Amino acid sequence: MLTASCSSPPTVGVTSSLGRHALKGKTLAIGGFTARSIADYPGQSAEETIVSDAGTALQRRFKHFHVLSAEDLWAAAGPPPRKISTGVPITIGHKRTQDFLRKTHKLGVDYLMWIDLMDNSTRNSTGQYVSTSRGQSTTSRSGARRSTSYGYNSYIYSSYAAAGRCLGVSYALLDTASGKPVWRADCVYAKSRVNSEVSGYGYPPPPRTPLPPEETQLMQRVTTAAIAELPK
């Protein structure tokens, strides 16, 4: 069985009112993470990893700026209130509120980044295909020294099972003084894992379906791509 992965770079669309050096000398922080619904929420441990990775990515992007991780910010200002899903009372992240923004502003934070997971969908698929390659054979006979060359087709039969995940993520940079967003990146990223079996004598049985890529793995790449768009 062969295992492969398929993906393309994250798609990032940016709207911004920031100038080229608008963030220079400012204090930035990761505020928190919110999922749109219970179906999109990846779980508490995944949320913690996503927020932590975002702080690391922001600190790498602005090495000479004052950047606070969500952990440090929450320790000083207190965590933002939890967001509870409607219907089933389950936590699906945290809420950005004016009260939380005021607290962070009093701590000297100028801009706060918030992550909203808008879509987290998976899809499975199976299929079969056949590929053909052209080969050459040569025969010869002694005595008359006669030789003949002819072509032949070689067939490879394949069966596959794939599992993919697509994320839609919005990153907002909030001015803590006004509470308004000054920069926004809307990102889409999809990746699949594929298991396949091959045979030269007919279609093999379909392989087991792989697990889709984990949200935290995909979010690392999405977050890095989004933060790379922030002006320095």
C-alpha cells in the first residue's frame, strides 16, 4: 500500500488600513480563538496548540517588536470569556469583548490578533484508475540474422481511498483603543491523504481510508501564511 498527501499553498486575501510601518514600535498580542460552531471546533487541546503556534509565528515575524503570547496576556489580563455553542452547551473557544480589549489596552497592548475558524470540513472519496505505458520487445533468429521489433502496452491498475480536510480561517488585528479591526486576512487551505494499491492483473481491493490531516497541522501553515502578510 502506498500513502501520499496532496495540498496546495493556502489562499490568503487581505484587507487593511495599515500603512507600511504602522506596527513599528507597537506592542502586539495574540488574543484568542473562536470556532463558528460545534461542528467546526477542533477541541480544547487543539485550540491551545493553535493559539500557542500563532504566538510563536507572530514572535518570529516581529523579532524586534514587543509581542505577547495568549498565555502571557491571559495571565496578566485574565482570559476572555468562553464562547458556548447554542443548543448543546459546549465550549467552542473564547469571545472577544470590549471589556477584554479595554483590559489589554490598559496593559499597553496596541494591537490584538484574533483567530476565527469559519469552516472545518472533511471529505472521503474512493476510486479506481488504470494507466498505460508503451514498451518495446525485440526478437532475433540466428543464421539469417533476422530481427523484429514491436511495441506492446503495459497496464497498471490502481485503487485508492482518500480523506481530506478544508479549513476556512479569518485573522483579525484589532486596535485595542477603538476596538475596531485594522487588518484582516481570510484564508482557505485544503489537504488530503491518499492510500493506494496497485496491480498489473486487474483492480486490487480498495485500501483502508486514511485519517484526514489534523487541524493543528494545517493551522500552522495557514497561520504562518496569514501573519506573513502583516506589514513590518
